[in-house]
Amino acid sequence: MENKVPELQKELAGIQQVAQTFDRLNIVEDLNGQGDQKNIGTPQPSSSSSVHTMPVKKKRKSSGPEDAGIRKCKITSFCRSQAPGRLINTEDHFSSKKCTSWYYEYAGPDEVLGPEGMEKFCEDIGVEPENIIMLVLAWKLEAPNMGFFTKEEWLKGMTLLQCDCTERLQSKLDYLRSQLNDTTAFKNIYRYAFDFARDKDQRSLDIDTAKSMLALLLGRTWPLFSVFHQFLEQSKYKVMNKDQWYNVLEFSRTVHADLSNYDEDGAWPVLLDEFVEWQKARLAL
């Protein structure tokens, strides 16, 4: 028995070592298993590139559509200012049918474009009714009556201008304005204005209408206009005839502001002789 005890102690010691070894192995497995779960479930904080890169990518993904949306909105907004239906294709030819339909947008039951339609028409093209451009347009249409366009006048004039819609006419406004800077065209517009503005049962312009039309045509270009206007205000004249009207333009173009080159023996109407005499008397005071 004494000889067997040491052997049993050795065996027990060996078994104990094996058990300890297994225990250590199990702990390592547990640790390894937990490590795998950590690797699978969450990013490793030890990788600095992972922590910073992912948010950046998310921002790019989320910002990508936003940027594209912003670009799309900008393009759409630009297009809305020139909506597809309003864009002018320069290759499109003038259409009489389209021009006629355009006219009827403003014409009344009597098929005449009158004051109400004219107001809407001016609003659509962006021009005030009292703007001189409307006088130039009426001249182009050869309309004899202020505030009215007939279909025949409309079609004739708009065909000449090659305008069959609002946008085409808007594109011609600068051209119409430029006619005022052409000496010959302006003279024709000025002369046209007399018959355009006068009552058709009268041969002359009433003086108030004459003053208004002169202000429209010469108010910004003739240095003596304000003085001439004052003269008309205090004068005995109630009307202005065509000869007087025509000569006012010639006077404004040829006579100096100080009246130094005015020829008293010239063939000026009495109206202008009286104006010069009145003005010289004022300057002498």
C-alpha cells in the first residue's frame, strides 16, 4: 500500500493538470467567441479610418441627392421664367391664324379691340398704356383711333412686325423704341400723332390734348418744352391746328434754346412768333 500511494498521488496530479488545461482552453474559447461577436456586431474603435470614413460616406450619399435636387430646382426655376409654352423658336414662321387668335384674346363682342382689351393687352406685354411705345405700335398698325385696334389693323401691323404672340412682340419693344431715335421715323410718328389723338369730328387738337402729346413726344428732348408748355398755359389758344403742330417739331429741331437764331421774318406760324416774343420778354426782366 505504501508503494501505491505515491503512484496515486502522481495520477491525481496529472488529472488535475489536465483539468486545469481544459479550463484554460474553455476560457480562451469564450474569449474568442466574444471577440468574434464584437467584430461582427460593431466597428472596431481601434480603426480610426472606420470611425471617420463612414459618416463622410453617409454625408456624401445623403448630400448627393440633395445637391442634385438643388441643381434640378435651379434649372426648373430658370425654365419657369421662360416656360416651354412661352419660349420662342426662332425657326417658327409667323402664323396669321395664331395672330388672329391672339387678337381675339383682347377683342370685345363687336370684334374690336377697345379700351378694356387695350388695358389687358398692355398689361400682358408689360407696357403702360400711356407709354410712348404704344404710340409707336399704333403707328406701325396704322390705327387711326386712339385706344382702338381693328382686326385688319392688327393683322396688317403684326404681320409687318412678324409678331403672332405676346413674347414675339415683347422681343420687338426695343426695336419700336429705337424708331424714336431715327429722325425720319420720329417725324412720321410725330405727324401721325396729330390725327391719332384728335377728335375725328374736329380738324384741330384741343389744347389740352396737344400739350399732353407734346409732353409725350418732345418733353424729354426739347430744352424749351417746359417754357413752351407754360406759354400755352397762359395763352389764348384753345386748339392747335395741323400746321402749328408740324411747325413746333421743326422749331424744336432748328431754333437754339436761347432763340438767337430765330428768324422773325421766317414763315413760322403766329403761334411761334408769339411764343418767341413772350419768352424774350421774360428773359429781359
